Amino acid sequence: MNLDIGTAVETRYKQEQVFYRSVITHIDTTSARYPLYSIRYEDGETADGLRWDAIRPSLSTLKSFLKEREISLKPIIRRHR
């Protein structure tokens, strides 16, 4: 699953264990090791330079991703039954 600009995600706030709803606003891919994300929290606050392990897809993003995969796999599954 790709996390692109505009993707609804949940992000840790300042290294807490709690995740808060947010949206990816920028992805810095200039790092050789891994991309760094900028996000906007639901309350309007922003954060920059976040690693992938501070971000996870939101439930709505996961549901959408799984629904897309289910639809695209149905013809393949039917042929192999």
C-alpha cells in the first residue's frame, strides 16, 4: 500500500503512543534511506520530517484499499475455484 499526498492516515504526535487523524501533505524522497512525510493533523497543526514508523493508514484508507483489491481479484479467484 502506497502512502501518497492526500492519503488519510493516523500519526503519532511527538513520539506518543497515541495516533491522531491526519493527512499527508508532502513526501520528501531526497533521502537515500527512506521518505520523510509532512502531515496536517485534523485540528490544523502540522508536522514535518516524519519517518514511516510514525504514520499508519487510517481505517477508511485501509477499507478502501482492501475493497479495491477484492474487486480486482474476484475474476482471478473465480477462475481458480
